Amino acid sequence: MKEILTRNLGLKILSVVVGFFVWLAVVNVSDPQTTDRKEILLDVVNGEVMTKADLYYEIEGKRTSVSISYQVRTQDRMSVSSSDFRAYIDLADYYPATGTVPVYVEVLNNKDYLVDAVTAKPAVVRIKTEQIQVKDFDLKVNPSGFEADGYEVAGYDLSEDMVTVKGPESVIGQINSVGIEVNIQGLRSEISGTAIPVFYDANNNQLALDGRVTVNVPEITYTVKILKSRRIPLVFEVGGQAASGYRYVGLQATAEDVAVVGPDELVSAIESIRIPASALDLEGASGDKLISVDVEDYLPDKDRMSIPWNSQVNVTLLVRQLSQRVIEVPTNRIIREGESDQNYYEYSLDSIEVTVEGLSEDLELLNVADIVLEMDVSGMGVGNYSGNLTFKGLRDNFSVVGYSDFQVMVRSKETGPGMEAAVRETESSQETGSELSEAREVSGNGILDSESALEPSETTFAGPGQEENGESSQEAMQ
């Protein structure tokens, strides 16, 4: 085999060389044509036509180039390059009915080398259009991290309060808010910086939008104000009176303290924030009353201090309807103040009915032992008197609104001549039914008397110091 390949080797090489030169001569003489192709970037002209019509456009399939074909002689093929051509579409030729525009090709250089016209593939491209929307958004700040302990962000100063966003309607519709993100981790003093606007959806998640969306302000300058923070307790003062038959029993507030920020010397000096009675007026209330209070209005220095968040506190004034309960109290429980060792004291009743007013749940727990009755008898001489009581020991949630009328009969322990007849006359007067005076109105702190308080009833006896019956008493004693 080797011999076959090497036999007449020189002749074989010579034939190859001769064949090449024969081919080269044929090509140079005939110079045949060939079809060549180039990939050319696609330009867009007159895009402002769409902009003026408030339309956003996009080449379907996001095509960026076209393929061109042309005829060229073989010997000129290497002289033609992609830079000799320009392919473009003119949006002024956009035809809405079909949504297409033709592709144009220009020969920039070496036009003489081309044998025939240049063609583009595709010859037309499809254009998608969409309405352009312009929308304003308030700029918000989304802080990340937390301030140092004892400090709080008092606010943000932004170079812009609002930005204008422009883009395809379908994309703008995805945007719920626009803001900047600021890191406040460990802050103890004021800082400044710049940030780019960020788009958020309805769930406050960031949106990754492409270059079709533009913002009129691409960068925002911000300053973070940070001040000393301290939680200050609230003191609530309630004014006015509930409606008759109702009682104010307390209040409920959505906050017992608030975080106040400001200069350290001012914030440290505040012990509490007082909400005055003028702001919490329950006058005439016959049920719970809800009042919303802006605590910031009651800071001692509103120009230098503030409550950045949750300054609104809702206060519910609790009002409950009162009930009454009648309790029977033995008269032997009456404590007599100023009684004389020379006299006996008896009562027309063995027990009296005391009417107490209060909340029903409290009245159920009230018993006789909780009621302390006192009566001043220091001005009572021998005779009959209307009983006038004061009540002590009752808690503030009770009040006595009335009690049964009764009389006090005062008898002398040293009955002289003629006194027995006077005593019998007094007893007879009692048996004939001298009318009882009207029920005394009393409060938990004392008696709201009728006009007859501490005045002796009509009798033949008079107590010491009584002028009208004094003489007959002296005569009877003699």
C-alpha cells in the first residue's frame, strides 16, 4: 500500500499544484456571483411619534436585529462587512390596523461590490403598544433596624415629599406605594444620606421593574432626626357629674403612658402628663362615654417635644346605673353622742328601714354591720324629739338616701314630785299618735335635714334651755 502512495509522488504533487492554478484562472476569468448574509442591528427612528400619542411601544419578541441577504461577486465577498449596512424601522409608518412597520435597509459603504438589491428578513416587524400612565405617589420612609435604647426617631426630612412615576399602564398598576429605605440600626444622633426610590406592591413587597418605568426624581436626599425618648405616664382627671341615678365608676384607656421625644433636659424633667377634666367631661352621661384625646396637645413644651407615634389615646368613661336596697337596722345600734347620765333614752321604733343607694353588685354584699348610725342628743332635755341620724363607716360607693321616721323619748332618772304625771301625759301623747315627720334625706357624709331637725315635739316637758315650756317644768318639779 505504501508503495502505491509513494509511487510517482512528484507527479502527483505537480498535478495538484497545476489543478489549483487552473481553478484560480477559471475563477478570475469568470468571477461568479454568490449570495451572502449578515446580521444587522435594528434601529428605531421617530419614536417620539408614539410618545406624543401617550403610547409605550415594544417590538414583538424583543427583536434587536434582522438578517440581510445580498448578491456579491466572489472576489469582492471579503470586501463587504456588516458595518456597510444599516437596518431600521420608522414608527411614523406604523399601521395600527395590523400593528406592523416595514424594515428598511440602507447600504452605507461598498455599494459597487453588490450585484443586486439587499433584502431583509423579516421584511416587517410587529409593534406592541400600550397606553402610557403618569401617576404621583407620596414618598414614604421604610426604616430598617432599631434605634439605640433610650432614643427614638422623631421624623424624617426628605428632599421630595412626592414623586411622579411614568410607564406602561399595566406596570404602573402594579405599584401601590413608593418609598426609600433607611437603616436606623443603633442610631444615637442625626444622620443624612441619599437613597433611590423603591416601588412596593399592595403587600409592601418590593417590585423589580424594568427600565420602562421612570421617576422624575431618581435620587432622594434624607435626614433622620433622632431625639432622647422616655415613656411618660398619663394622669386622667374626670369632670362633670353623671345623670341622676347613675354613677361614674372609673375609666379605661388604650394607653397608660406614651413615648415622648425631645431634648434630654426637657424629657427628663417630666413626671407625668395630665389630661385635664375639661377634656374628660362626663356631665349628664347615662352610659359609657368614649372620648379621643390627642396627648400631644397637653405636653408642657409642644414646640420642642413631640409624640411621634400613637399620640391619640381613646378613653372610655364608665358609667353605671344605681340601684337601691332597704336594710332594716335595730335602733339599739344607734350611737348617741352627748348623752346625759341623768336621762333615759328610748325610741318609738325597735328598728328603722335605711335606704342605701349604690351599684347592684355592691349592694348585694352590704349587711347591717356595715352601717354605723350616730345621733347627737346633747341638746335633748326631758321630752320627745324627732330622731336625726348621721351615717358613718359606709364606703364611698354607697350613699344613704333615706330612713324611717322615729322619735326619741328622753326620761329623767331622778323623777321628783309631779314628774310621774308628766311622764304619763307624755306617754299618752305618744299613744294618741303624734305624727311622724317626713323621712330625712341624708348622704353618706351626714344628714340632709328637714326643718324639724333637733326640734322637740309638742310635750308638757321641755329640755334644758327651752324657754316656752321651761316655767311649767320648773313648777312641776317644785
